[in-house]
Amino acid sequence: MKVGIIGSGNVGQALGKGFVKLKYEVKIGSRNPNQDKIKEFIKNTGKLASAGTFDQAASFGEIIVLATSWSGTENAIKLSNPKNLENKIVIDVTNPLDFSQGKPRLALGYDNSAGETIQKLLPKSKVVKAFNMVGNAHMVNPDFPNGPPDMFICGNDEKAKQKVTEILSKFGWSTIDIGNIENSRLLEPLAMLWITYGVKTNTWNHAFKLLKK
């Protein structure tokens, strides 16, 4: 299986390494694939990892991971060429964060979300929101004293969500499907809760779990 990752920051790199450990081929996409940080990523990740432009990563991947900052997401999708993403699962890891006033806050909410926006930009893709409510250090094989945390996901395509659930299981997560992509309106504020607690306590080693009886 080939994975194209749109975004070469810490999140994209962490997930890229996770996929390579599972023996997936990974191409990480960037506006400038010749950056030193990307060369270092390829060197440290191994033969199954490569780099290219957004367009090349989108064309390469059978599954796509969208791991861009919100301010650059729409342009990254344009540079990826939406035709390259048609009929593919697009795992949306974005959060619509606005840093214009210093502390992060949500740029969208209540009646819209990043997940919905991306699905509208990619109407022929199968967008699944996942991985957005935890830090990159814990996205792969999260290790917490009280057992594995839960990853909440949403999306409109049931088979796509099943595939993402399989990936999450391999990454060490228990998964809870909360429905259609509109429920990104709930998951993105959950990420904001994760960030707010981290800022308040200056700790970033936390995650969520739904307790059931």
C-alpha cells in the first residue's frame, strides 16, 4: 500500500514514520521537497520513504494524509491537484487554528468545520477526520498507564472509515466512529480542549478515552 502525505511538518513526519514501520511505502509532499528537514526524514526513515511535491505525493498515494497547517490547507489541496485525490481515502488531520491573536483559537465552529470544508474542496474523495485530537508524539503506538486511548473519527463513507479504523488499530488505537463528516464540528473543539489543557499545564502527554459501562 502506498501513502501520500500532504505536509512535511512534525505531524506528517510522525505519521510517515508510523506507516513505514507497517511496511507501507510513503511519499511525503512539500512545496520544497529538497529542504534539509525532509532529507533528514528520508535518511532516518529508510528505503520505503521518499519525498516529492504535493502533486507528486497526491498522485503516488493510494491513501492520502492531509497534515497541513490550516492557513495553508486550501492552497496545498490546489497544488496537489484534486483530480489526483479522486476516489481516494483522505485522512484529514487538520485543525482550523487561528493564531492571529497570539493564543490559538478555532477559526471555524458551530455551523462549519475543517473536515466539512475539505470534503467540499474534494467532493470526489472519501474524507475521514482522524488523528487531530492528540499530539504527534502519541499518534503512533500511544503508551499511557491506563491503557490505549480512544481516537474519534468521522466521515461520510463507511468503507473508508473501516479502512482508517484498521490503520488506527495497527497504530495502537481503539477507534470510535461518531458519524458523518459534519461531526468534525465536535472533534475540532476536542482538539482545542487538548491544546488548552496543554497550555495550562505545560504538558503534552495526554489523550482522551470514552468510558463505557
